[in-house]
Amino acid sequence: MESRPFEGINVLDFTWAGVGPMAVNYFANYGATVVKVENYSRPDVTRTNPPYKDGIPGPDRSIYFAWINPAKKYDITLNLNHAKGVELAKRLVAWADIVAESFTPGTLERWGLGYEDLKKIKKDIIMLRTCGYGETGPLCRQPSLGFHLTSISGLNSFTGWPDRPATELPGAYTDPVVALFAATCLIAALEYRRRTGNGQCLDLSQQEASIHFLAPLVLDYSANKRNPAKGGNRLAHAAPHGVYRCQGEDRWCAISVRTDEEWRSFCKVVEKSEWISNTKFSTLLNRKRNEVELDRLVEEWTSEHTAEEVMTSMQAVGVAAGVVSNAQDLTEDPQMKHYHFYRELDHPEMGRRSFYHGPAFNLSDIPYEVSRPPLLGEHTEYVCTKILGIPDEEFAQFIRDGVFD
């Protein structure tokens, strides 16, 4: 088997929550050696997020943490408020090719681990700094998570129903979007270092990366001074366009008809050919004018069929449709099984489970690697004594001094 693209690349990972761990995962999946740094008093916040195995909380029982960190091999605890903890961190910097962090700006500088400090240790180091609003500017020191960024980036402003308040998107929606920007920037920095021998510091504002996701809406306002309005499931250039109730308990299917040709195909599937010539629905403009009635008629048909039947029959004639999947649907999805998206692995605390996953892409000749997430501080001794070569007695003294607390 050919070597993986990031074999030989060492990553010192100070990131936590979503964006940073997701970005670093791509490198771990394809061969990089990642050492994740945490602290017993303040571990990665996702370790404290449910769901937990059997509903029992614990830093090594969070399924959420396992989902976000399915490829990292090494985890150490390090007290960076201790001078010897900072000393150890600097030894790890000398080992690393990439240092990734997602603290509020100024945090690493207080420990003497800012970019200028790192360059003195290793001149070609690559540093990824990703926080809510970037390293400079009036908001830079405001702590933030993806839940906040969905709002301040504008996503929540047009999510919801026209007659109701804005609806918060489920989960930290911006995190996986920003993680792709971060991984791409790191790959570019590695290529730049290969060509020039120089490292660099990447300042990635999660807000700015998220706004890229809304480019058409920003452009519309720039050109027309038009703010997007909440439209529920409706779309200006499609009808019917919505999520429709189907047979079964809480079963739904999304349908989108954008052209008159698709409309004719839709009518044939629902066996309502008379709708094609009905002046209420014969054109997109008329369908939009009579959308309330149209949605009612569509749901009368979908409610007599399963969501899977609706999706399959619509897709067969070129009409966009998709089942609104629940967790059971996702774990049993034949397409996901085809790609072996979910991997079953053993875990010391949670047993054998199948919720581990790889990246959403495959390289043609090189498989990715998935491993169970590390326990909190599981590899502190190994990293210190084997990777850094610290003698056993010195390591024991570090323990006595509280360096790993």
C-alpha cells in the first residue's frame, strides 16, 4: 500500500469543540501523527456534551466527542499554568510541523506560546489559529462557538417561518463548513513550506468563512439592498417546494419542482394530469400565487404513501425529492453502508460501537484510517517518554510537580 499523503507530518493539537478537531481529523485520517493536548480541569468541551453511553456522564463516555475525534491516536493532559507544562509544550512544538489552536486571541501568548514564540523554537512551524472573529479587530477577544456564529454570520436571520421569530439552526452548523476552509489552508501552507522552506501563521476567522456560505444573499443585498426574508420551506423559484407529511409516525419527504417540465413529470407521478393544464398551476408564477392550495393538494397525495415511495417515484422522473431522515434512517442507509461510512470499533469505556466515521471523501488508491478516540490523558506517558524521549525519572518528577493535572 502506498504511504498516506500526510505520513511524516506531526500535528500538535490545542483545538477543542468543533472546527479545529474536525480540521485536524482530515490529517489524522490520512497518516499524520496527532497529539491532542487537554487538561483535566478543562478538557475538550465536547467531552462534557451528551449523549453519553448508557446516559452516564464521563469524559470518556461522550458519543459527541467520539463522533468529532475518530482518528486521533494520542491524547495528553498538560497544565499550561505550570512553568514545566509550558516547557513540555515547547518540546512538542520542536517535534511538530503544525500547531493548531482555537483559543480566544491572546491565550497562548500569555503562556509564551504565540506564533512569534514558536518561530524561535522551530522557524518553519505552521500555525493554525481559528477563533470566532479572527486574531484582530473589535470583536476578536469575544469567546464564541458555532451556536453563536450561526446567528452572527446571518444564517438564523432567514431560517424559520414568516410569521414567527427566527429559528436557531440545530447544532453548530458553521463548524463543518469552517473546518474545510481550515484543512485546505493547512494543505496550502504545507505545500508552500515544501517549495520555500518557510512556515506561516494562518489566521482563520470562523465568521468570515461562514459568510462565504451565504454569498448569493450577500450579493443580493449589495446589488439590490434586499434583505433575505424568512420563508419557511418555500423557495422563490420553485413550487411545489416543501416538506410534506407521509404515511407513518412523523415521516416526511422534501420535494422541489423548479421547471414546467418537472411539473409535468410530477403530475404524472401523482396521477393528476389535469393539473398540467389547470390555469392555477400551469406556470411557475401561477403555482406561486396559489401555493397554499397547491401544498394542501400535494400533501393529500404524499400522506397516502411512505416517504421512501414518494422519494423513489419522484426521483425516477427527475424531480428532486428526499426522505427527511431520522437517526435510524442514517444508520441503515444503503448508500452509507456501501461506502462503509460507519465503522465499528472497540472502546474501553463504551464497548463496541458503530458510530465512528471517516471523511466524506475517498482517495482512489489510498484508504483512510479510523480509530477510536483517545481517552483523556491516555497517552501522556507514551508521548513524553517515547516521542519526546524524556527519562522515566524526569517524567515521574513531572507527575509529582502536577505538570499533568
